[in-house]
Amino acid sequence: MSTVSDDATVPESPAFPGRRRLLPSAVIHEFTPDAGRPGRRPRRTAHDWIVDFSCFLLAVLVGLVGADAVTANPHVPHSLAVVDQWLGALACAAVWLRRRWPVGLAVATIPVGLVSDTAGGACMIALFTLAVHRPFRYVAWVGGITIALIPFYFWTRPDPELPYAVAVAVFVLLTAAVVGWGLLVRSKRQLMLSLRDRARRAETEARLRAEQAQRLAREAIAREMHDVLAHRLTLLSVHAGALEFRPDAPREEVARAAGVIRESAHEALQDLREIIGVLRAGDSDDAGRPQPTLAALDTLVAESREAGMKVTLDSRVTAPETVPASVGRTAYRIAQEGLTNARKHAPGAEVTVSVGGVPGEGLTMSVRNSPPDGEVPHVPGSGQGLIGLAERANLAGGRLEHGPEEDGGFGVRAWLPWR
């Protein structure tokens, strides 16, 4: 039987546990090629023994009928009848080799069938086995030669009871029926294997889709953690740095900085808890606390000013609460990332946050900072947040640009649809 390719990298459980003995060994070998002995022919199952014994018994019964017919045929000499019976007996014994050498047995039975009526059953079984276990090209050659030799066989050894044309037609139809039956069995086996492959392919695709969904969920959570926690942690860093370098600051300033640190840490933990909750429960982004929108932009700027940044907010949106929630969240994240980057890469620089737009024309936003004072050390992982922002803007149907300004500063510009 033709081999159907298997993916050796995918572990496969034994097929049909408890019922393996009821299936052909060739089918079991196709399902679990590693179950058999490496490099050796698959061991016969109970199904194989029953089928092989039935084929042998059928070949013997047909051979006995053929032997009687040869003995009773006046056109066949006695010596030739004896040879006929001995060849038939050998052909019947060779039926047990049909699984090991289906092509060789089918080819060997062609000349044997020409000189031995007793071997007729064995010849048909060999042709049937070839049709079951080998591709159609072998069956076409051997079956075609067999059918082509049938007229010559009855011309040299005419049947005493049937006319020549009738005998030829009957045996041609019988040979075609045997070949068709074998091809049907082979097709059923190939269908079983193709269904197995489809099931395995469906399981693999489902596993890949699940892995992709998990990866996308992790990426979304990573972007959200970067957008949310980076802002909080930079605030913590700024205030903690102020306390470190100003240990002699007035008590009121120390208390205020400690309060900002405590509040920022509490907010960071709360945001982290919400993100982890989404990861565990698989809820949407709208679950838990309300997500910040454009209306929360004033609070974001106020937090940055309390951290010591010089931030100017230029809002030309008359009713920020009317901006769609998804657009407002994206705009808020853009402003948050822009302020975080300015705090990390341009400390002490003036930052301008501009937002404007009307329904139908879209929402425009820009975060621009002036050149930093002095040399600024390189911050590891720079640029990853901007890549996430560009992807977030694209998903919202907008666009985002960023890059250095002519005066040495840095700007982030975005346009978002506002329908």
C-alpha cells in the first residue's frame, strides 16, 4: 500500500487502541509507523490471518475445480494435467507470500496461469493483492497483460462447455471485476488515511491558532503594560531622584514628593493588577476600571507638571467627552508615551501637547519637546514604545509619525479618524 507522509515531529497516540487486531497491518503501519519493528515488514494482525487463510482456501477450492476440469478435458494430455496440478499447488502455496512480494507474485502468475487451470484462483488473488497494495500503474501493466493473454489462452486450450467468444468475455469481465474490487479496497484505505491526515492537520492548525492567539494576547498585554507602567515608573524615578539629591529639602516638599511616589506606586500596582486580571480571565479591554480617554488628558498633564516637567497643553477640542472611546484611548496613550519619552530622553525640556479636530475631519495630536539641556545618556530599549504606538494608531485607522525636529527637539504627530 502506498505510504502517506507523516509528520515525525508531532507525537501521535496509537490509533484505535483495543481494536488494532481488527485492522489490516498495512493500515496500522500507516497510522503508527513507529509501532512496528524498524526496517521490517509489519507483523500480521488477526484480520490479516483471517484474510490470508480465506484467500488460500479460496485458491485451493478454485484449484480443485480447475484440476477436475483439466482431468476431464479430452484436449489436455495426462502428463500436462499432472504438471497443471503441481503448478496449481505451488501457486496456492505462494498465496501466503502475497503481502511480502505482491508485484513479483502477480508477474510470476502470468505465465503460470497460461499453462495451469489449477492456478486460476491463485492468479486472481495475486492480481487482487496487487490492486490493493500497489499504485495503479502496476495494476494497469499486469492487468492489461493478463487480459490481453486471455484470448490466446482459450485459443490454445478451448473450453469444452463454452464457446470461444463467451469464454473470453466471461474471463475478461471476471479479471476486470477482481481488479475493480482491489482498487475499491485500496481507495477505502486511502480515504481512511486522508481523513486521518485531515484530522491531524486540523488539530495542528487549531493548536497553531491557539498559540497565535496567546502570542497576540501577550503582545497586547505587553504594549498595555509598557504604555501604562512606563509613565508611572518614570514619575516614581523623577520624585525618588529629587529626594535623593535634595535630602535637606523642606519637610513639606519631602512629604509632597513622598505622597506622589505613594500615589504613583498605588496606581502602577492597580494598573498592573487590572492587566494581569485581563490575562487570567480573558476579558476585553473594557473590563475592570474605566480606561482613560481624551477627557483624562488634563490629569495626565497635571501629573507630569507635579513631577517637575514643563508641559503646555493646547487643546482645541471643545467637547473631549464626545470623542469616541477607542479614539480617545489611543490619543491618551500617544500623549502618555510622548510625555514619558520626553521625561526619559530630554529631562528639563519644554514639552507641548497639542490636540484638535472636529467630527468628520479627524483628531490631530502632537507631542513635541525642545532640545535637552546638555548630554543625555542612552536609555536601553528606546523606540519600542513608538513602534507600539504606530501599530495602535494603524489599528484605529489612523497614522503616526515621529522623528527629530529642525531645532534639535523631537516630535510625535498623529491623526486619528473621528467619524
